[in-house]
Amino acid sequence: MIDNTALWLSSKRAAFTVGAAPFPTAQSGEIVIRTRAIAVNPMDRLVQTSGDLMTPYLHYPAIVGSDVVGEVIDVGADVTRFRVGDRVVGFAGSTDKTRNRAAEGAFQTYVVLLEHMTAAIPDALAFEDASALPLGISTAACALFQRDFLALNAPAKGARATGRIVLVWGGSTSVGVNAVQLAVAAGYEVIATASPRNFGLLEKLGATAVFDYRSPTVVADIGAALRGKTVAGAVAIGPGSVQPCIDILGPCKGNRFIAMATPPASFDAVPAGRGHWRKLIAAMAGTVAGNIALALSARRKKVTLKMIWGSTLISNEVGPMIFETFLPEALADGRYVAAPAVEIAGHGLSAIPAALEQQRRGVSATKLVVTL
């Protein structure tokens, strides 16, 4: 029997600990991979520190993590897209309410993935680079293509230009770089915001224009760029991103809908230990107050707001649209770039907590990755 090892959360707010895990077997609609690289996300640490609010349904002991790449070692009897030895990237759904299963957490040596949430990757694409994709592309896809969000046309090779524009505020983030590429691949123009040092990156990914989000005239400047044009909606990523999107979309014609990727108040300062409840309650109060203020502002300007949950595509048509239909071919022929750039933060499961802390302190246009 092959041994499996995982980074466990034994209970709410517990420390991450490395320990033995059951060796998984692929069931219907599943594959099992040998993990080669894992990228870390803010959600991974927020499950640990703020799971009382974020994932109150989660079964413990739990294995978290969404972004994983590796080689297929087992396939379910009805799986037709993969065979043993294939190099793949997948969205690990252990913390989604509909999955809620430790075997599907990325933070382990052998991971169960859903066939429809997995894509083959070309030999030329390094495991480490591919690991940047899953949660970023999934969250962006939920915002852009789900029927209850922007409901854009599906991305496709040779997609016809729609003549409509998507605003991506926070374009250099892991969600942003994917939102830019997906919207362009679906036939939309993209206007994005970023720091000036990342303008070139977003232009290379297909953005028509990029604006400095720190500029005091950014709202007026983007408004001028949109004058006379039709918007398809906006994706607001990062602290303070929603209000300027409201101000920009308010006077526009078209779909004045904002998909929100970031709550109004940050939960980064909430500790797992001492002071947990005091900080968590303060963050919750800030979120409630912020949401009320944003809702009132949006109502005045006839703009619609909705918060994204990055794993909902597991249970609708958007998941297979991305991971089965679009991504494998787009990666193979170079139409889609695995972004943002990655930084190796260590090797082995024991390196993940330090990588999460490094991420909490802040990175720019970079995804932190741990190799296995």
C-alpha cells in the first residue's frame, strides 16, 4: 500500500499539522493524482482562522487547499478524459459545501479531483506554473459566466467580438489576470486597473486599456474611456474596489452589474488563537456596515452587486465549460497563459503554513507555490 500524507486541520482554528492520511481511490466521475505542486490562496488561511464564518459546515478533521497539479494515478470506471500518467491541473473542492470531503483537499500527496474540474496540461507547461490557475480561473469564471452574475458568452477559439466592455478592477491579482483573459477569449474588450508596474502584463494578456487604481482621477478617466460604449459588467477585486466600480458603471449604458470578489472589511487580522472572537466580530461588523453602505450607493445609481463564491461552478455548467471544453485546448495552443507568475515558497507540506503567512503579509502579481 502506498502511503499518503496530508496537512491537516484537526478542528476549527487548530494549527496545521502534517500526518498520515487515507490513500484515496477514484470513484465515479473522479480521478486521483500524485501531487507535484500546490499554490496557496487567502481562502486557505481564512478557513483556519475564520472558518466559524466562512465555512461553518466543514467536517473536521479537514484537508483544505484548492490549487493542485500532478500526474494521474487512478481513474474512475466511467472516466474517459484521462488515463494514468496524464499531467493535469485541477480545482480541489474539499471546502465547497457540496463536496466537504478531506480526500478532495489539495494539501496532501494524493488528491481526489472531479473529472469535470480537471484539465490536461501540455508538456511545455511546468507543474509549478500551472498550479497558479485553479481558484483564480474558477472565481473569474463564476463572475463572468454564471447566469446569476455577468452571464457573458462562453470563451471559445475565434469568439466573435461583442462590442461590449468588461471592467476588471484589480487586474493583476490571481483572479484579475484570469478575468482579463477569459473575457477577451469570450469576445469582450477589457478595461482594467493595476499598479503601473503591471500595466505591461495586463496589456499582454489582452486588456485594451489599463489605469492606475491609485490615481485620484481614475474614476473620471475610466468613465471618459467608457463614454458612448456599452458595458457588460464589472469584476471588483481587492479592498476598496467596489465603490469606484459603482461610480464608474452608474452613468454607463449596458449591464450595470458588479461581481464582488472581496468583502468590504478584511479578515486578515483575525487570529486563530487569542483575540479570535474580538477580531472576528469586528471584521464581521465592518463587513455588514460596508455592505449596507455599498448597497445604498448601488441602489442610488441603479447598479447591481453580488458576492462571488469561487467554487459554485462545481455544481453548474460553468465548471465543465472551463475545465473540459476551454482550458485544455487554450493552454495547448498558447491562447491562454497560466498567470500570475509563481514564486516557489518551499518544498513539502510542512512549508505551506509559512507560505500562507508570507501571502498574508502581501505579494503583488505573484502566486506562492509549494512543490512536492
